[in-house]
Amino acid sequence: MIGETYAITYLDSNGDDTQRDITIENIHYVKRQAYIEAFCHLREDDREFKVNRIQGNLVNTSTGEEIDPYRLKLKHVVRRLG
């Protein structure tokens, strides 16, 4: 997951949907809110994405694997605690 590129639909703070390819660098939490730190290929810059603003699944651009963003949080917690 870390280092892989995913296609997402992201709802920005203005309420606009954008299609983005992101390469995940890290996942962290602030007050129970999950954030993905990633390189955004659309903006050509490092960005931080709130998981609850991702619309639909993350789609791995290499394999086509789809990941529910809320399962992503659970997998990460299990990995972090386990």
C-alpha cells in the first residue's frame, strides 16, 4: 500500500469532486480522523487527504485492486497495533 499509486475521487473543502492519482507515503490519525499523506500527480505536489472525503474506493493503478477507504483505516490500525 505505501509507495503504491491509487486513483481516487476526492471531495475538496469547496465541495468539488476531482479525479486524482496519488502515491501513498503515510497514513496518520488526528483525533480519530484518518489522513493519507501522498504525492498528488494532478497537483504535482505532496498533499494530505482526509479519508472521509474520498468518494468510493481507492483503485490501485497497477493491479486494479479496489480498497474501501474505511477498510483501509481498519487494516492500518491492525497493522499498527499488531
